Amino acid sequence: MSQIDEGFYSRQLYVLGRDAMQLMGTANVLIAGMRGLGVEIAKNVILSGVKSVTVQDEGCTAWIDLSSQFFLKESHLGQNRATCSLQQLSALNPHVHVSAHTGPLDEDLLLQFQVVVLTDSSLDDQKRFGDLCHSHGIKFIVADTRGLCGQLFCDFGDEFKVLDHNGEMPASAMIQSISKDNPGVVVCTDDQKHGFSDGTKVTFSEVRGMTELNSMGPVEITVRSPYSFSIGDTSAFSEYERGGIVTEVKQPRMLNFKPLSKALLDLELLKMNDFGKIVRHKTLHLAFQALHTFVKKAQRLPHIRSQSDADALLAIVRELNTVTQLEQLDEVAVKNLSYTAQGDLAPMNAFIGGLAAQEVIKACSGKFTPLQQWLYFDALECLAQEEIKPAESSFLPKGTRYDGQIAVFGSAFQEKLEKQKYFLVGAGAIGCELLKNFALIGLGAGEEGQITVTDMDFIERSNLNRQFLFRSQDIGKPKSEVAAKAVREMNPQMKIIAHQNRLDPDSEGVYGCDFFTGLDGVAAALDNVEARVYLDGRCVQNKKPMLEGGTLGSKGHTLVVVPHLTESYGPAKSSSSNAIPLCTLKNFPHRIEHTLQWARDQFEGLFKQTPENVNRFLGDAGFVEQTLGHGDAEALEALGGVWDSLVDMKTGGQRPINWKDCVSWARCKWETLYNNEIRQLLHCFPPNEVTSNGLPFWSGSKRCPHPLTFDPNNTTHMEYVVAAANLYGQIYGIKGTRDVASTRQILQEVHVPSFTPNSSVKIHVTDKEMQEDKEKGSDDAEKARLEELKGKLASPVLKSSAMQMYPIDFEKDDDTNFHMDYIVAASNLRAENYDIPAADRLQSKRIAGRIIPAIATTTAAVAGLMCLELYKLVLGHQNISFYRTAYINLAVQYFVLSQPSRPPKFQVAGEKYTLWDDFLVEGRCGDQQEMTLGDLLQMIKKKYNLTISYLFYGTGILYSGQEERLKQSVSDVVRMVTKADIPPHKKMLELIPSFEEDEDCELVPPIRYLLL
């Protein structure tokens, strides 16, 4: 991969980085076996961007393959699996060469590849080819799934260098002090924990005084606290004065692996993923070996649900254990493996396939820590013991596309799956993977079943790298429609309806109570917390289960919400602790994140908010008065911006007439931001300023800035002017240019006003100080300026001669629109002011565009885990121990699968409730009139022995003792309080009571008032 296609790989680049992507672009990979697991691995590896992938399979398509091989169709029955999959695999990524090999595996073939992956293989082949690959330095991976059990093995040779063990950004911290001692102790500023661990190697920069540290190589540290560490002998160094940054230096790690033939005997190489299943993991290591022995002897897999075959398999496991000598065997797991070994489940293949493909990426790139060396995973809790067991005949093949699933769960369960009605919210990366799995398992594919999917977004090029249902010809089309069409082609029986609605209160006319009442469950494939919280609330309100999952690069999580059994996703967690203080943004940045946020704020203020305010002013007679109600400081900024934007430059405003005016404005804005404001700040707080305690003002997280001098030959200076001038022109409808030479000529004629710092200007040092001044109100000068602006803006002539403006919505992915050009230049110039290392365009786009890094492997694994929980929901499990919440990080093989939490209980007047409880009230029975508010209060008193003292609907108070309201119907009181009609689709009102019996209770069950 000589040139990385950033448009295609944009989200993955943030996960892997350029160096890893370049290495992957030189790798040739062989994937043997094109059943469900093999095609899942191939799909993810091809999307990741290796040089070439060869898929090998000698076998022909059978009915059972359709259970999990998403590129095979009924028309492919009897044809070679690799050949039939080739066209679809090739279409996934134009940068990867994909070929098919239909002959057997042999030494000559394997020696052509850097990475070899075996699926659906015998233990003899695994040993033979594993030894061959190990001796020739070829990375070797084995992946297998049998029913509800999966296996993964990696051998990357005697010496494998890991270049970056976790993919995280190197930790850094600002220094508060360094002692002259042995060992010297470094104390970091208390605004952020340093994040280092014992043995971390670090470098120092920008240290004043103890400058010896700046020229030293990486130093190993010993952590003393979250804010301090020691570094060795500093007693002979100069006295520390101030400043300094300490930065982690990531060190390569050398790992060694055993060939599979030797690793089989080493149980220390087992990686645990569910610590409630340690015995089972160890048992499965023997059980998979035993299964190979059984197949070799019987020339077949164990018969479905055969007790005699299960006993035979268990006997082989016990024999193997005479060597291994495990203290305990999970014999039930061995038998369940035997019963279901003929099964082939799409969710299992998605999870193991995601993990295996991530190991291929590690093998090709040296990025992240590989699996060392065995991993076993199971979801046998899906097979909870039924009181009445289905007949064995119900598990036998039926000659349908679901035979691989029927072998595990039986035909009755298959029928139940097909009747399901599910709502999928989001058709992006996880949504595509879920829809693929839904099609393969037959969810909603029966006469009574249905899938409804909604997503308001349209397909972009950057989606193609991980939203695998989309192709380049789909760019610009609605995601939900294209995804629905793609899965109908996978499974023509799918009943799927595609919407383009945003899920929020405005769409409750479509997704109201009737819609939710008709559902069996909901799957959330969303990319923001607010939407998840809203959907979770609707599921709780309507007592519907929800599957939720998300990814962040190599990290992923899943959550299953079961009514009355588990806690819900819950309200949004406050993120205020991560918010950047305003004073830091305005005057004291010390990280590139601060300058990028400042640049984004500049963009929004100059090119979006001000034009929007102008248009509101022109269209709304009450705009000025409304703005004044927001406070004097905010009103002064907003109204001043409106005035400047309406008056042209010749008469004292800023409205441009032509392109030259736009360039002039951009040049003057540059001077204001990067010279004048910095000079004013240094006038208020000179470099040698000390605090009232006698300490340097410019120390710790406060970096002393310096003004910049404009240089037309400086690339970044000109990039700012060109981008700012073009954006300024766009909001006025003036056409600009990218021609730097012509812009430089215009600059020669621009007059830049002189600037003198003002001693009366006050600069806030803390947000608290800023808030206190705001509460004091404006001074006389500000009030006079506001009155002046009100008078000027009241002029009828001004409105009659003014023109609408064109606000700009920030769009990070269009490289021709100047948006990211402006952000990168504006941020890096401010970073230069404060001696903060600049960020390149890719890093700037990720931070300023708030991009979520993403990779296909994690997405596939998360969707697989979600669908395993879906099985349990459809089976109707009511034992919480059968369900799993998952947190995974494929970069470091971190897995935590645990039982979900139960819903917290709270008390009201001595009675216990959970979030799933409510007081359900039918507002009208039959033809009777709707109950009055008084009737409602009496009913709650009679039925629950609770006296309502207050009743709320949203933020409105329906009742707080008003006698006159008691004779009105509940809906009439709601209309009166909200001053709005109740929408016709609204079939239920959620009312929040407060009770006399327990007025201090923070949580109460809502009254769900049905408008029938």
C-alpha cells in the first residue's frame, strides 16, 4: 500500500496509524476454509487493507453453509465455496487483491504467504502446517467454532516484535516541580493524573532551570502517586525553576510463541475471557482435541443430541486428562459440545471471526499485543435446561438455510425466531453487522415476523471500510434502504422495512406506544449517548428488552436490558468533568486539544452563529429583546456581531463588498488573534509575573505565550488567511480562490491597524472568577455600548438595505470546503503562540471533528455478542445468570464478560420498587368519560394507599393543591398547563407524582396514564 486512501480508511487510520497501515499493505494472507467462520475472517481482513488475500476451500456449498456464510445463496448449492464467494469478497475493498484456490493445502502454497489462517481444519493439519509455518517464520492462526463453542490459536514465531502494545496515545503530563535528590521526585500539575506505570520510560522537554533533563534519553520511572514519580539521581543537576513536559516513550516488546504441537500441552497459554468459566475454558481445550480424535476415528462429527456420542467424547476427554491432570472437568460442557458440534451459528462466527481477523492485523503490522496463545469462548448458557426437552428429531436437518442453527436449538425455536418483530435503530457499522446476523439466523423472516430499521444518514465513502453492506455505487443513498436491500439478497425471506427517521420525541408519531407494543425487542446500533438514553427510556416505558452495543477503535461493549430482570442503560452520565474550562480555552491552553477546541469555537462563532443571528435579526422583530434577555455580556457579543456584519468596511463595519475585502478581514483577524490578544494577555500578566504567594504566575499548566509576527512566506500563516477569507466570503455569497500567489499580492495593500495594550482590560484567570464577574453585571461602558447598539439596530433603513447571510455547518470530510483547512491552521498557529507541538491534519480532524475511531474487527465481534444475547431473549430466559454484559479490547486481548446488574431498588412509603415498576392507569373505560384529576388522585389513594401532594408532567406542575383542577379531566389539565394540544398519536401520558407519605423520596414510580 504505497499510498493510503484516507477517504476509504479514515476511521481505521485513527485505530492503526499510518505505519501499521503501510506494513499491512505489503502482506499476503491465506485463509483456508470458506464456511461461515472463514468468510467472516476474510471479510474483516480484506476491509482492513492487506496487500492480498487468497481464500482456499475444496468443498462445495451445502444447505448448512447458508446458516452463516453470508455470500452464499441457494443457487450456489453444489458449487465450490471459495469460487462462489470470490466476487463478493473482491468488491469489499478495491485496494486488496483477492483470489481463490480450490485445490488442497500443501507446503508450496503456504510458503507464499506471511500469514496463514486455518478454519474448519483437522488437528493433524493444524500440527503439520503449524510446524511448517513456525520453522519458516510464517504467522499461523487457527480459528474454529462448533455450535456455541469457539477456539482461537496464534503462533507468531520464536521472535515477534510488537511495535505498539496497546495503540494508546503516549501519556504526557505537565510538571509542577522536580526535586534535587536521589531519587529526584517529579510532581505533575493536579489538573490531570499522569497516567504512567512503574517501569514506563519518559523524556523531558521545556524544563526551565534543571535543563539537563531536556537532553537526556528515555528515563525509567517509579510511580509514587497519581501525580508524582521518581526518576533517579538529580542531586547534581541545576535547580528546577518552572515548566516542563514529561512524555511517555513507548518501547517495542519482543514476544515468543510455541508451535501448536507444543502449545497443546501448555495450559498456561490459555487466555481467560469469562472468569466464571475458568474450569470450562480448560475443559474445552481438551474437548476440542477430543473432538478431532472422534472425527478421525468415526469420520464424522458427533450426531446431533446423541447421548452415546456425547459419552464417547467425554471418555476421550477423560483419557486426555490423565496427562493434563485438570483437577476438575466441566463434563456438562463436553456433552453440550457433542450435542451441538454440527451446528454453525452466525453470531459465534462473527465474534471469533472478529478476533481472528484482528490477530491477522497484528501479525501483519506489529500493532497491538497478540493472543498468547489459546482462547476458548462459549455461550452454552443459551442451552439452559428446559423442563420439557424437545424431541431429538426436531434438531435434525430439514433441508433449509437454517439447518446449522436448528442443529443447536431445534426447529421450534427457529419458528419462534422467524415470528419476532424487532426494531433496529441505526444502520451504520454495528447496524450492518446486526442486519447480516439477523438475515442469517432468520430473525423476523417468517409470515408473522418483521424487522424495522431506521437511520437518517446517507452513505459516505468513509463508511465503506467498516459498513460492509455498502459499496461505492451506494454513496449518497440512504443507509437504511441500501442495508435492507442487501440483507434481502442474503436471505430473500427477510421481512424488513427501512425508514429514514431520527429517533427522538419528534418521531413519536411514527414510533409511538402502538408501535412499541407490537415489538418483541429493540436493538440499538447508535453512535451517541443521547440517542441511546432516549431509546432506553422508551424501552423501559414500554417494557421491551433492548440489545445495546458500541465500539471505540479496538474497544467494544455490549449490554442486554431485560424487563424486570436487569438494570437499564440509564440516564446520560455527566461529562462535565472532562469539559475544558473556558479560561483555559480563552487564555491558558496547554494541550493541542485545547487549541483545536478553540479553533472549532472560532469557526462556529464566525461562520455559523453570527450569520444565523443576522438572519434572525432580519426575520424576527423580537430578536433584539430576546437576545438582551440572555445577559449583557452575551447580548453585547451577539448584537455587536450582527451590527458589524451588516455594515460594510468603508463605514466602520466588517461586511465585505468583494474578495479583496475578505482577504483584508482575514489578515486583520490573524493579527487580532495571534498578535494583539497575546500582547494584551502579556500586558496583564508579564512573563515574570508572580502570584500573591510569591510563586511564578506562568508555571504548571499555564504556558507563557508569545505573539506571532505575520509572514506571507510562512505556509501556515497563508493557509489561515486563504481559508478564513474563503469562509468569510462564503457567508456573504462572495466567491474566493485557493490561489496563494494572488492572495499574497492582495495582502501587500492591506492596512493592518496598530494596536496598543489597554491597562483597563481584565482577563479572568479562573472560570469561577469569570462567573462571579458575570453575576455582578456589566459596567457603565458596556451598558452604554448596548444602548448604542439597540439604537443603531432599530433603524428601519438598516433592515431594508440588509441582505440574508449564509451560515456554514461544519463538515469535516469534504477536503474542498476550507473547513478543516481553517481548523488546522487556526489551531496550529495558536499552538505556536503557546509552544504546544502542532498536530497534523489527520489528528486535527479526529479531535476537532469528534470522530470515533472504528475498525471492522471490533464491530463484527460486538455484533456477534449482541446476537448471542438475542438468542437468550427469544428463548425467554428469566435467570439473570444466563445473560452477559461484555467489555472487550481486541488490542490487548482484554475480555470481561459478566452477569448484568439487577435493577436497583428504591422505597416509597415502605414499599420496594425498581425502574420497571409504574402505576398504570386507564384514563377511560369503555364509553365512559375520561377520569378527572380528582378521580386519579382517589384511585391512587385507594389502590396504593398513597396520597398525591404534587403531580408533574415534564416540567409543568399539574397539581400542587389547586382544588379547581380536581374536577377537570387529566388531559384538559395537561393542555392547560402546557398550553398545547396533546398530539393525536400520544396514547399515554407519563406523570411524576410526589406523595405525602414520603415527600423526601428522590425516586418514585411514574403514573403511566393511558388515553384510550
